[in-house]
Amino acid sequence: MTTRVRFAPSPTGPLHIGGLRTALFNYLEAKKEGGAFILRIEDTDQNRYIKGSEEYIQKALKWCGINPDEGPKIGGKYGPYRQSERKTIYKSHAQNLIDKGLAYYAFDSPEILSQARDQAEKNGETFKYGSLNRMNFKNSLSISELETQKALKGDYVIRLKVIPGERITVFDRIRGNVTVESDLLDDKILIKSDGMPTYHFANVVDDKLMDITSVVRGEEWLPSLPVHKLIYDAFGWKTPDFMHLPLILKPSGKGKLSKRDGDKEGFPVYPLKWDKNTQGFKELGFLPGSLVNYLALLGWNDGTENEIFTLSELEKKFSINGIQKGGARFDYEKAKWLNHKYISNIKTSDLLNKNIIRCELDGCPGEKHEEIVRLVKERLYTLNDFKKEVSFLKDPKRFDEKAVEKLKIKNPLPILNKIHFLVKNNDDSFNIKIPLFEWAKSENMPLGLVMQSLRLCLIGDLTGPDVFAVCSVLGKGVILKRVKNFINYIK
């Protein structure tokens, strides 16, 4: 049987990186097995629907290279791929269960249910609408057929009829057997009063009708697994393979990673920008390949010490057996380190195609672009670092005052005058390193002092790329101007 997996997000806001990792693991499972990766939009909860969410989800997947084989945009023979367009399918399947006596209509008003919950709470109990009390409520099991037909003209829901006294066991490939007593479960709503299915019902029906062979999702859905098994059993359907992924945990403390953690500690939790207050990894200068690589490491490894994988390598190496049970702690510094590795290894010509790189090099002679990028790319942890690293292209607007004060005590003027002389009396491509070092040696001038003087006058502080490579980029005229300005500044 061909492996078919699905990523089924709800369009209730931007795609969290936890959801993106779920999409990635589904995608990798499909590619490893030569199967199909399906995108399905679970938009049955119209109250939580947020405009623009679906488009955001599809853009995020595309940016990361996680491209569906079937979905709302590209179609497929198992569509529609939006649940809101499949209402008649759910209704007919719910009716099938009612006809088999495995589901029923319930007509209880929200007020009645609220009173029942309050009473249960007063009694120190958890309210469950199920086998112990269903006959006390107004539903098609407790009233006559004639009364039922009348009640169907108003609001109603359809509930699953859970048989008491049964043991429900489902196997999960990551966690083993999950067993629950049916007495602990309530009669879950399958179809809501607005005619839309609940997550549980639509999820099972769609997975069956779309021939999904493996369900890979977050562990927050693990408690729902027995309910889904009951729905599969009610229809007489075989269950797919289940795999529940570990949570992505916050950097410190307990609990899963949230937007609040990102806001508090200054890192993104979304792949792309959502609004002016919510930046994504892309906008903060991450390459899509590095983010995909990092997310793959959150809860999975290939059994080696290797941590650098391209998407195509992950497609070959990924295995469900490499997924851990415990939560994976998010580490932004590790994510930046991986991004640094990716930037260091990327072709210079590819970096030049990035918008932020092109913008910073605007106005700089085109023949210098590759030289500049090669000079600084191994210093970049994000693409946004490029602006700071090439700040030497512009005249220093300020100098590191502490460094300048220390330098002045050691009288750098002879060094600066020598630099000016060497540059002025040679052509534009001349490298001053060798004659400057020979002069320093003959004058017993510390090389550290020479380098500090040169770096401060050209860049303004003591950090940055190789200063002689900077000289090559700046050229004779710019160097002479900056040396002269610095001499005047320290005087």
C-alpha cells in the first residue's frame, strides 16, 4: 500500500513552528516511503477562523520547500481539501452511524448543559454526557420517535454512543499501546448545531476517505486517540498507523513553547512575518534550509553525531524510529548556529540574490560585490548581520572612544602617517601588509598597536572582518581619506 500522510492545520492564525515541524515530519515520512504528502485545511470551527491564515500556512510550507502532493491549491482526486467544503460528506456518515444505533440526536440547550456541569462541580465530579446519564437528557434515545422528528426542526447535535464497560486499546508507533476504559469517555459530539463536524469526527472520516495510511501529529492529540478508535470501530474501518510527536518545550522551565516565550526572550516562533508586531524566522535573516534542519533535530536524530542535513538528505535518512518520546527543548542559539553553518556553506552567488544583501550593496561597485560577500559571510549568523558586518563600506560615523583613548596614550601618529605614506605612494591594488609589518619590525613597533590603529581609522572599532581584505575592498582613495580624518580626529 502506498504511504499517504497528511498535515491538517486549522486556519486560526499563523503557523507555529510546532505545527511546521509536524508538517515536516509528515512530509519526510511520505518522501522516505515514496508516498504522498497531503495538505488538508481543517476549518470546521468557523468561530476561530482568521482571515489570511490558510494563505500564510501555504506560503510558509512553500518557503521551507515542504510542498504538498495534494491540497486546496493543487487539487487531487481525494478533494475537496477544505473541511468546510465537505459538510454533506460528514452529514451522510453521521446518519450512517445513527441508522446503525451507534450515534444519536441530542437536543439539550446550552443552559441545561451548563446547569448539569455546575451541579457536577458542586458534587466534586467531572461532568460527562454518557452512558450513566444520557437517558436523563433530551435526546433521540430518551424521547419517542415522534418527539424526535419534531425536535429535529430546531437545534440539535449528533453524539457518538459510547458503549460502557469496554477497554479501548490503540497502538502508537512512538509510544506503544494506549489503553483507556470506555467508562471514562463521554458521548463525543460528532456534528455541531451549526451543521459542521467536530474535529474528532471530520478527522476520522477524512483520513479514511483520503486513504491516509499514517497519522503523524503532536502529542496534544494523544488523549483523543481512544475516541478516534471508537469512531473507526463504529464504521468498521481499519485504523491507520498513529505516531504522536513530542512537544517542543520552552527554553527553560515547564510547558510547551509559546509566542509569549518568544516575545519575552526575543526570538520568533513563526516561520514568516504575520503582522507588524510578529516577525518570523525569514524576516530575522534565517535561511529556510537551516530552519528545516533545526526543526528536524527537535525530537529526532539519525543515530549519529551529525547535525547538518539538507532537506534532500533528510528525505533519505528520516525514520520514525529516530523520534524520541520526551519533549524537545527549543534553543534559539542552536538555531542561529545552524543558520551560521548554512550561510557559511552557501554559494556566494546565491547570497547575492537575497534582498537584504542586495539592498546593503546598493551603490557599491558591482565588481566588488562577490569580494565583499566572501569577506564577511563566515561571520554571519543571520542574514540581518550583513548590515553590521559591511558597515565598513561607509565612513565611520563614530569611533570606539575607549579604544581611541587607550590608543592615544601610545601615540599612534607615526603609524598612521606611515600607513598614509604607503597607500599614497602605491597603486590602488597594492597590499600594504608586508611593507607595514616590515616597517613595524624595524621600528620595534608592536604589531597589535599597528593593527588597532589601522582598524580604528578604517572601521571605527576593533571588531570586524580581516582589515587588509577591507583595504582591498575600500581602495586607495577611501583609505587615504579615512586615515587623514582619523589623524585629525585624534589630534
